[in-house]
Amino acid sequence: MMRVLSICIALLASSAWAIDANEILSKADEIRSPSAAFVMEVTIKSGEDVSRFEVAIKGKDKTMIRTLAPPRDKGRNLLMLGDDMWAYIPDLKRAVRVSLSQKLTGEAANGDIARVRWAGDYTAKIEKEDANSWTLFLLATRRGLTYDKARVVVAKGSFRPLSAEYLTLDGDLLKRAEFGAYQQLAGTERPTEIKIRDAARQDRVSIITIINMTPQELKDAEFQQANLGP
Amino acid sequence: MRNYKRTLCIISGLSLSVLSLFFCSAIAESQQQIATTRSKVDSIGSSMWNPGYRWEPYAAVRIDSDYALTSYRVSLLRPTVYAGMRGRLRFASQERSWLLPDRLALIGRARHMRYFGQDALQSDYSEAEWVELSGEWLVAQHALKIGVQELVWGETIGLPLVDLVHARDQREPIFTDPSETRLPAAMAVLSLAPFANWNWQSFVTPLPPKPRLPKRRAELAIIDRSHSSVDQEAEFGTRLGWLSPSGIDTKIYALRHASRIPIYEPVIVDGQAALSYHSSMLNTAGAGLSYAAGAWVLRGDFVRHLNQAFWSPSKSSLEHGAVDRLALGIDWSGEDTRFFALQYSQDQYASQFASLITPRWRRWMAGKFSLPLAGRSFKVEGLVMQGLGHRDLWLQPRVLAETASGLSVELRADLLSGDNQLGHYFGPDTDADRLRLTIKYLF
């Protein structure tokens, strides 16, 4: 009897202490970026090409990306509202609808910058666990997101995202991402460098560098198609 | 033989492009200095979204050289030097009131064009204008913008079906991108977002500019008997948009505006046959939608011009009737800015126009692609627009070379063939093939 009781207590205790995969994902999101509104400046280096963007994010469904460099792309601004995205095309002088999975530059998709939170977009389950990290398998909660499936490695203790594999719906590997160069940003240590490598062509690499990140109050009015113009 | 000549033109143009790139690489030497200056200017203000002000300068210089492609001959038509600059001074505040809104922006954009005439009919001339000179007040999710500006409506790419807010430069509508033929106007634009996912935009243009008309059409001089824009009626319109939870962006439109198709009456002036321009107001209703799924985007626009006018030679008066225009497109964007699009479009004319336009249904199918080469430095693009059931054919190969520093060289050919009749897309430009070399530098 005592043995059964002790097993039950042990099981209850372990379940109480076990952390849910979606909770790990939320904590990893908190490390990637602040949950409220913030503005960051990022560069994306793909080969010799370097692009610079100013990104304003409010919550998980409002993002405005302004292209600052190179001059040829200046004015190609992006607005994301929920799962929908528009791009301002300077040649047309108007905003047109685009998809989240389109390439922003190099190997980086629009969603790599515009959607910096996994929780909510994906359901997670722990696929693997070792002494230092969890490997989470993510499945998109709906169609139209940047990636249909992903595998994310999160460090135990710190909840730092370490790496990710982005997969097609069939499970084929599209890209690999490494999160590194952790530095103080907006009050905590966050990854300032994300290296995205094409799975088929390993030489195709884009490096997203977060230059600065400032939490600030952003008004809903800023996130409108009418404000996309230069 | 003509095709052989065209090929020669394209090859010679490509060679010119390469030479131009070499020439312009010398300019790149000064890039360092420009970059330093720009970074100094950028640092005047802080982030776009921070309280305070921000000054965003921008300038561009462009040289266009147009060549006519006629049998066995390539002739330089007209070089154009274009210079434009833009500045946006933006103030943002944390405290809100009607005097001190969330954001106040003053926007100025000007352009100057110098055309060099190449024949006796056209002498050199310049055009300078404000493309934008406006003030914008932003309070909560509502905005009011007053001043000279451009307002562009429509979901499809290519045919400007709903892009009806502005009068147009009609001098070379086929050979000029729709965005460049729009004539900026002094207007008030009110944008409201009363509920989540709903937006409502309205405009009024009290004194709309008249379209810029060509000097001649089909060898006939064009005269304009109205004297100034004061003769024009005010234009106004409204658009209601809703983004559904499923991601379908739907918009409905209603506008009152001058006809964007110039209407000409044949007249005799001083014993010479000529065309007299008529301004005619019309009411338009329309709808548009767009939907993104993965790398694919669906787009559609529909407009009904309720009382479009055409000149009826048999009645010697304007004939009014409905014209429906529809465009449905699908496009795919892939890696490295690869782009492919298909678009079906059709025009339908009311029975009143039966004697003027035959058949009353016009259909076209268009395909467009963009393929980057050598990273993003070179781009090959193509447009094919084919009439369905009629002879209209528009081929537009385009080669673009651009550097990250802002220098670009573009060679574009427009090869048109079809019926030169009212109602056909190309109208008087049918069989007027053109080659354009553009060198552009963005500061």
C-alpha cells in the first residue's frame, strides 16, 4: 500500500514539475523579443548584399517593416496584420498584397522578421530531451504561416532558443537557423544574430543581426496600409 | 526582317546598358561620401516611431532615351532628364489633442523633367511640379491628409482599373508606367478605421487637374477648348474595406470623376481637320479583393462606369452608356524575387455603343515574369498581353541591371500590334514599337 502511495506521490510530483512544451515555447519567445510593443533595427547580410530595416512590432499580430537600405530597396515597406501582409511597391506607388512566406531578402522570409513569436502560431510537443536542451516539434495551427512545421532546440534553464529547422508540410527540411550572439537587449539577454541556411544549398546563408531593440508605446493607427508609403 | 531589326535593337541596347554601367561605376567612387552625408542626415531624427521629428531626404536622377522601332530604322525620339527629390518632416507626440495629434507629418516631393524634342513639331520643354505637398494629421486610428498628393486604389497589378482618382498624362499612356502617368492633385483624404478590420477612406478633389493631352493623334491636331481646371467639376469618392478573418481583403468603391478615357470630337479649325477634347463626368462603382495563400496571391478588380461617354460621329453628340471592366489575376512569388503572374481582363460596352465598338466584349490574357540573375544584380522580365478573339498583342521584354548603391540601368522594349480601333487596348499606339533605355540613380 505504502509502495503504491509513494509511486502515486512521485508521479504527481513529477507531473507538477514537468514543463509543458507550449510553455517552453512561450518562454523561448520571451527571450527572442519583448511581448509588448517594441522597435528594432536589423540588418540582413546575404553574400555581399546587406539590407537594413527598421521594424516596429506590437503584440504578435502587428508589424511594420521599413526598408532603410540599400537605396534600390528603400521604400519597399511591409505591413503585417495577423496572417496578412502587404508590401509597398515604389514603382506602383501603392501597397499590394503579398504572402508571409515570400523572401524578404536572401534566405530570410518576410515572416522571419515580421513574426518573432512561435507560441500561438504553432502547437509544440517535446520530441527529444537531454541534460541541456529540449527539442520541440512545432506544427502550424493554420495555413498561410511562414513555415508549416519546425523543430526548435531550446536550452534548459535559460529557455534560450539555440537552433531551429524549418520544414515543409511533408516534413522536408527547408532551412536551418542558429540563434547566437546573446547580448543585453531591451532588459534581458537576447539573441542578436540569427543565421539562416538553405537546406538544399548550404552555401546560401543569410545573417540577421539585431542592432538595437527598444520597447516603446506604438499606436494601432501606425499599422495601416495608408502608412506604408515612403 | 523586322524581327531581325528588333533583335539588333535589343542587342545594341544591351551593349549600351553594359557601357552605361561601366560609365556609372565611376560615380560609385562618390558613394562613400554620399553614404557619410546620408548617415549624418539620418541621425538628425530618431526612430520613425519615437516622439520627436524625423527628416527623410531622398533624391533621384533619371535619364530616359526613347527610340522608335520602324522598319529598317531605329531613331532617337526623345531623351528626357528627370530629377526628383522628396522630404518628409514628421512630428510625433505622446500627448494627444486635436491641436497636437499623435503624429503630424509634412511631406514634400517635387520633380523636374526636361524633354528634348527631336523634330519640328516638338521643341525642348521642361515640366516642374509638386508630386506631393501635404500635411497629415493622425489621431488614434484616423487620419486626415490635405494637400497635393496621390491616392491609389485597386488590387490588381498592371491595368489601372480602379486607379481612377487622378487625371492622367495621356501623351504616351502605353509606353509609360501607370504610376508615372498619374497627375497629382490638391485634395483632402480622410481615412477612418471605425472597427477592427474595417477601413473607410474618402477623398474630395475640389479643382481636379485636366489630363495632359498629346499634341496630335492619328495625324490630327488635338485642341482643348476648355480653358482651365476651373472648368472641371469637383471629383470625390469613397472606399470601404473589410479584411475577413479568413484573410480575404474586400473593398467596394464609389466615385464621381472625369472620364479617364479622353473623348475627342472631330472638328474643322481654320480649314484643317482636328480633334477637340471633351471633358465628361461619370459615376463609377466597383469592388476589389485579394487573398494570399502560401506563395500565391489572388487579386481581382471590377468597375462599372455607369455613364461613360464616347463621341458618336453619326449623332454628332456624346453617347452615354455603361462600361464594365474586370481583371482577375493570380501571381506567385518565389525565391530571390522570382515572380510569375497571369491575369485575365475583359471590357464590356453597353448596347448604345454597338455602332461604335464591335464586338462589345473585349478579352485579354496577360502573363508576366521576373527572373533574377547573378544574385539580384540583373533581372530579366517579360510581359505578354494577348487579345482573345482579336489581334491585340503586346510584348514587353525588359532587362534591368542594378547595384545596391542605387544605380540602375534598364532597357525595355514595347512591341505592339493589333487593331487601331476605339475600344481596343492600345488605341492610337498600335504598331508604334518603342525601345527605352533608362539610367537611374537614387541618392
